[in-house]
Amino acid sequence: MGVARLKKAELYYHKSIHEQIAAALQETGSCQIISSSEENHSRPAGVEALISATDERLSDIRYLTRTLTPHYVDPVPALDRMLGERPEVTMTELEELAAKTDLKAVCDKTRAVERETGDNRQKLSDARNTALILSSLEFFPYPLSAITEGTKTLTGVIGTVKPGNVSGFKAALGDFSKYKDDSELIIAPYDEKTQDIYAALIYSRSIEAEIREVCAKHGFSPVEVPATLTGTAEEEKERFAGMISALEAKEAELDERLNALAEENVPTVQKLSDYYNSLSARYNGTAMSDETDSVMLTRFWLPAKSADDIRAKIEAISTDVELVLSDPAPDEEPPSLLTNGNTVRPFNILTELYSSPKYRGIDPTPLLAPFFWIFFGMCLGDAGYGIVVFGLILFVFKKYKKIAPGVKDFITLFLFCSVSTFIYGVISGSFFGNFIDAFLPPLIPMKNALMLVDPMTNPMQVLGISLLLGVIHLMFGLLVAAYDMLRNGEIIDAIGDKISWFFFIVGLCLYGVGLGGMLPPHFVQIGGAMAIIGAVIIFIYAGKGEPNYAKKVINGFLALYGSTSYLGDILSYSRLLALGFGSAVIGMVINLLGGLAAEIPYVGWLVAITVVIGGHIFSIAINILGSFVHPLRLQYVEFFGKFYSGGGEPFTPLTLSQEYVNVRA
Amino acid sequence: MEHLGLSLALFGAALAAALAGIGSAIGIGVAGGAAAGVMTEDPNKFGSCLILQALPGTQGIYGLLIAFFVLNKLGLLGGAGAVALTWNQGLQILASCLPIAVVGWYSAIWQGKTSAASIQMIGKKPEAMGKAIILPAMVETYAVLALLTSILMLMGVQVG
């Protein structure tokens, strides 16, 4: 339990076997390589070459993954993949696959198709643009070569005029009556809504300068007509329609070719991705070693428990190796690895989400686990929901046998919590909300017999329980902090800053509860005495080290004022009531709607069943989110605030990459 | 004037559902915009983005919950018929609805902004999901407290 004891290993071996050594370390999956402490450390030359060769392969793989994955339809659903339904391979098989696969050739083929697709797409977009321009040139009766090429004496221009300018433009051109025979103005049909009126102007080259001036003056803006257009707009339109459909067909065909390439190659590329990523990690690990002419030295952390296994594995490779194990020096900060048994391990993720403990710190996981379990149960708080979640997870575990350990732990966390959900649901009489009261009246006596609390009619009782749990949780946190301080020999601080508060708050609670008549009267005196002792210690401790008596007193009162933060912390646990209440009432509302729907003639029962089932599925999903987040907050903010700050480096051993495949040893 | 009490109570229920709902809609909208931005970079973050986007949605549910609570108290659900209410009782119910209406409205908007920031955080650091989910939850605390206040107040109001 707690943070695993690590050993620091120094492994000396001959250069010639560095690949086998690294492979063995990687296969154990429990060695974290330490960077060389030498200044100006340079990677050993032999390894450098291996790394760059692997990087080259990886860059091909990244290219193929990026390009082909969008075209790949995985025959196995993504959820199944996530739950471990992946190919099982060994490193040897992957090695053989890598040897016989010509990644370069696949890359070249893919690049060629990709390039062709790009060109085709460009052509298609050009053609579409031209077709768009053509659709507004239909008013022009002559072949477009009159504009794009012109003749020896004539040329032309097409452009747009704003509606306000049309008459002025016409008039101005009319003034050139002497050129009248030399020019022709054609205006596209328009109505009052047209924004840009198309106009074409054919004129003699001899008057080009004057025409341009008139055009500029009257806001005529020329439209670029692509030079390839020579026929009439009608003819060109037809030509481009044909061109576009040919290009579209080509695009579909290229897409098909990419799909085929993807179907053929993606599974291999994925396997090789894991293979080369494993190699890359392995070589980069070796690269952190120091070397002499013929010997290499690799340093790594390993769990003390696995030391013998690892030694055996290494010595199996060669007898000419030297493995020196030592305990971490006091000034070293080793990474932290959480070792908890099967019951607590699923909760590790909650600690890791916050921050791993320091190597020499406390692992808070076993401490928070029971509280999280209870709090989650109170927030979701419904026997029916508990059964549904429990059943669903059992089904998943039965169907999927190869779930990755991390994912499995996370799911197991919810399996555990579904049990507390069920228990609290029974205690508080909630089964799919008020399903029993609404639809199964014969079961009401059984439900009532099992009920210990009733949040619906007596919420104050559950509020009291929530706050009491809060006090227990917080006080437990304080005691852990005190223990941690005592362990480090800070006895005065432990008493002055932690135990004093414990006395003060527990005393106040006993006093208050005693006054309320819920405990025998002598608890009032005991509680009062505890609170006073606590307060006095807090007061004195706060003034410690302050020579000025007035300041001593001020500091003392300020410290006592800190009790408001405890008040806030404790009240924060009222969310346990509120969220449990929330799920119960949402469930009740769903049943109510179901009941109302059942009154619809003929199809009522069908609607009712849909509403009730769909509603409860929604309720489970939304309430699980809340029931996970809020108890977690209580751990992180209220509980951890008392004693835990994390700050350790998580243990990240050298492992085989298993993104797409399960690699067996 | 005989129905003034009922009207006031209904007004309270409407405020609870409407204001908290508006807040959630804005909050989810803000978070959704950030989520869409992050997903243009990496569509695989859909799952985590969706969870973070959903967080400011609870206020709307709390509002709905209180509204139903009121309707149930008034006997408007099911065929029993409305209970008789003095205007004073109606005003009490209206007052009970205000905590979740006002706090739900505002906290959902701010929670949405925090969610949006968290979504951008996991855009850069996907491993920080745990922290990303806690920051918006800090805001929600006050909506939960308001819900609790509204529930306790409603339970205290005697009708019928």
C-alpha cells in the first residue's frame, strides 16, 4: 500500500549487446531510465544511427496515418477497440512484419494518388469558377473571343455597372456619336433588385483611350473573362459542364483508390506504428546511457519488488553484466509509483488526476477511497440506478476480456460505486426515483421496512448526516496531516496547527449536538472543555515567535478567525444531500411524466414506457457526471486542502507502445 | 383576487425553470464554442469536450426540478386539482424559487466561461482532464447551495 519503494539501478554491459539489454528492460515494463548526469552528454554513436533510422520510419508512418486514416473504415466498432478488441501480436511477429513491409513504396503510391487528387481538385475548382462566370455572361450574343482575343480592329470589355450609373453611362457613350458606328453597348436584362448590372462594350481599337475614360468615370468595373473562353457563352457552358462532370468522376475514382489503399495498408501501418514507437522509446532510453570505449552504463529506477526478476532477465542475456542496486540518496527525488491492492487500486486514478504524491510523501488513495465510495453513493443514491450500472459493467467485463489495465481500473471504480449507490438507494427508499410508489404499490411495505432515512419528508436529517460526514472527513484529514508532521519530527507544529483544530472543532460539534439534546448532557461539558483547550492552543501557537505582546494577541485572534474557513468547508458537504435529492427528484419527475403519458388513450402505455426508460437513462448519465465530479471536489478541495499537495513525478517506465495492438511478450 | 396566491407560486416556478435554463443555455453555448474550436485541431477530444460542455447544464435541471417541486406542491400534476392558496403562501413559494432562479442563471454563465477555459486547457494538455473538470465544478457549488436553499424553503412552506 502507498508509494512503492524504488531502487536505483546502475547497469554496466558491453556495447555489443545494448539492443538486447534495452529490449529486456522494455519488456519488463517496470524500469524508468534516468538521464545521464554528465554535462554535455552526447548520445552514443551506434544508438544515434538507430534513432534516426527509426525516426525516418516513424515520419512515413505519421504521413500514412494522417492521409489514410480518414479513408479507413474500421470493421471493429471504436468502442470495442477501446475495450481491448485489438490484434494480439508478439514483438517477433512485428519485427517480421516490419522486415517484409516496404513502407517507402506505400508512401510513394499514396503520395502519387494524393498529388493527383490535389491537382484534380484545383482543376475542378477552376472549372467551377469559370462556369459561375459564364452563367452571368449569357446575355452576350457573340462568341466570347470578341472580348478575350478581339479582331484586328475591334476589341471589347465586359463588366458591371451599379443601377444608379446605368443611365449616365448610356448617355455618356451616346455623346460619342461620332464613334457610334465604331462601338456597341449591350446591357444584360435587369430589374430593380439587380445589384450589379452586366454590360458588354465592343469598340474600335482606335477609340480605346476615350472608352476607358468613360468607363472609369461612370463606375464600370471590368470583369476578368478567362482567356480560354472563345465560343459563345452557351457553347462554353456546355463544354464546361462536360469538363466538370469528367473531373468529378475522376475525383470519385481517386477517392476510391485512396479507400482501397487505406483498406489494404492501414492495419499494417497501425501495427508498425506501435512497433516503431516501441523501438524509438527503447533507443531513446539507451541514448541516455554513458559509454566508454566498450562499456555502456544505463541508470534506471525500478520497484524494489521487481529487482530479482529484472536481474534474472538481464543475466539471461549475458553473464558479462553488472547490475548495482542502491537505495535512493536523501537528496534524490525518485518518481512515485502507487501500489495498492485490488480494492484500492481503482481509486489510484483519483489521486493521479490531482497530482502524484512525492516519493517520501503519503499516498492519499487508501484514505480517500472509502469516503469517495460513500459520497458517490449518496449523490447518485438510487437502488435502481445502482443495479443498472452494476449490471452494465458486469456485462462489459464478461464480453470484453482484453481491456487495458488502466481502463479496467477506471470501470471497476464505477462498479464499486454502483454498490454504494444501491445501498444508499435502499436506505433512502429510492428505486428509479419513486418508481415503487408510482407503479408498484404492493412493494411499498418492503421498501418502507428497509428505509433508514427519508430525504423527501425529513431532509434535515440527511443534511445532518451529510455535515457529520463532512466533519469526520475533515477531521480525518487533520489527523493525517498531524501524523505526517509527527513522522517528520515537527511535534510542536503538529499539536499547535493540527491537533488543536481537531480538538476545537470536535469539541464545538459535541457541545452543539449535546445542547441540541441528541447526546447525553455531560457531552456538553466534555465538548466545551475540548473546544476551549483547542482554542487556547491555537491562540498561543499563533503568537509563537512574536516578541510583541499586542501582536501576539492579534495573531491569536486572527488564527481563531480561521475557523470560518472550517465552517465553509463543512457546509460544502451539504451538496451530498442536494445531489442525492436531485437524482431522486429527477427520477420522480420522470415517473410522473410516464404516469401522465399512460393516460393517453390506446398508445399511452407505449409512450409511458419510452418516457420512463429514456428518462432514466438520461438521468443516470447526467447524475453520474455530477456524482463523480462533486465527491471528487470534496476530496481535492476540502480533504486534500488539509494535508496533501502532491507534487511528485509519476513513475513512467519504459514500455512497449500499445496504441493499436496488444503486444504479448 | 382569489387566485393571486396560485399565480404568484406559478410565477416562482416559471422563474426557476426559465432563468436557470437561460443561464445553462448561455453557459453551454459559450463552452460549446470553445469545444468546437479545440475539435477543429483534434476531433478525438470530442469525449472530454462534451463532458466539460455538459457541466454548466445542471443549473437548468435544478431549475426544472424546483419548478416541478412547486407544481407538485400545488397539486397541478396529476388530476387532483390545485390546492387553495392565500396570496401570502403564494409569495412564500415565489420567494423560495428565487435562490435557484437567480444563482442558477448567473452561476451557469460563469461556469460556462470556466468550462470554455478548461476546454482550451485540455486542447493543449489532454492529461490535465482531472483539473479541467474540477475548475468548473467549483462554480457549480453555489448553484448546489442555492438548490438546497430553495428545496429547504419550499419544504418549510405550508400549503393546503
